[in-house]
Amino acid sequence: MKEYDFLSKAKLYKIRLVSNMPNLFGDSEYSDEWNLLEKALEDDLHQINPFVFKHPNNKQKSYYRCHFFCPANGNSLLVLGQFRNPLDFAYVFVVLHSRFYKYPYIVIERYPMITSNPDRLAEMVEKALNWVLKDTTVNVILEATDTDLSDDLYLIDSWRSWNVQLYKNGGRNLIRGGYENSLVLYKESEAKKKTSKPKKTLKSDRIEDYISKKVLQPDRLLAWLDSELEGKKTPRDIMRPIRLLIDKKWLNRPTYESIDKRYHIKELISLSSFNHYTNTDHECFNFDDAYQEMKNTIEIL
């Protein structure tokens, strides 16, 4: 392999849409509701329903994405990685309307910077898309191909296809600005973090002291938490309701001691696991159905 050839390593996957409703024979049929996937990309761009990427074999390992440019009718380019360093990422070309290939596809490029197996990244992308499409009538299936990408046709196709779709949608989401503007905002944000005074951390072994002031009936909240934690033995089951209250900003991040004093958890969950689950930088329950159900029912409190 020539020097830097790993940066051009790429694999193409056809995108199939499959209806959630089986036909009379119980088989899933292909769907042409591409507008649903187009909307998913738009909603992700506007942070309405953002994609969540998790490693298929390690749900604790989070990946992050940014849009390289604005989606145009579902044609987009994503940057995906853990960003443990500035170059820890792969490109994900999403092309729903192709001029040359004539079928929707994604291409994962420079994947050796993250993994030797691009299929793992494709699985992550597939799961992320299906998560945001879970309330629709379709699922996404990515089919690996043996398409030879050495001619770089996908680069020409993705660019020209995006340009056509950008024209068709009138430049929707295209803003008068560029990387230089984003870089200025990023630098200002980082400088503000360095100069801002750190918040004083509350240290108390009473969970009552961590309940937000905006909660009008703290006793009712504690009664709910008591009920949810009764009989729970696994770390995930214990932390699910606690994390939900933190996410809803009804409970400030409590200490390990404050939860143990009321619920006696030290023999059931370690301090490191507790800190992981209470850290809002970690999206621990995005794919957790029990968390989503709990989130819906707690609204009535």
C-alpha cells in the first residue's frame, strides 16, 4: 500500500427501504418512501431528532457526527468518529438521489482511521437511521457491495448529485457563512469555557438536597423514585430512573453517597459505573425501550 492510500479506502453499501408492514405472505416489501429518510436527515441537521451512533459490540462507546455540508433532499456528507484526536473520523457519503449509480447508497471512506472493518461502521449507521425512523412505516437495510471504487466515481457522483438536489430544493438549509464563521464561534466557545468560573459542586449525602428548586412537590418525586428502585438489583435498572430525573433537570447530579444512603446501592453498582450513568455527556439510554416508556409515563407526575 502506498503512503496515505489508507485515506482513500472506501466501501459502498446500497440503501434499501423496507416496509414495516408485511404482505399477505408475511414477507417484507421494499418501500419507496424516501421522503421519510430525507426528513430524518433534515431533522438531524436541526437537532430535532439527532442521530445516535453506538458501537455494535460496546454500547458505552459513543461516536459523534457532524454534517460536512447541508443535506439536499437526502444527499449529504457526514463526518463520523470518536474524535479522540482531530483525525479520528471517517467520511459517510449519503446519496439518496444518484446521477450515475441510479440507486441510493452510502460510501464509508477512510475507515481505517477508526476500524479495519467498515461493516461495523455501516451497522452503526443503519442502527442510527432506524432509531430515528422507529415511529415511521419503514426500516433501512444497508447491503454491502463489491463495487470497485478505485476509479473514484462515487466522489464525482456524490458531488454532482448533491449539487443537482441543492438546486432542486432551492438551497434549503444553505446559509450565508462558512467554516471560517464556525471556527470563530468554536474558538469563542472554548475561550469562554476556560475563563468562566467553575460551578461550585454540591457535596451532600442527602438526596433531597439535589432536587431542583423548580420541582414543586419533591416528596412526590422521591416517592416515585422509591417505587422505581424497589427490588432493583442491576446497575442499569438502578440508574435508569435516576438518569431520567437528571435528564429532565428535576434532579441535579447527585453523589454516590447520597443515593447509597437512601437506597443502599454500594454492593450493587460501583462508583465508576455510577459516575458514568450520571454523566450527561454519555448517552446511556438512547436505545433503551424501558427508559423511553418511563420517560413517557413520568410526564403525568
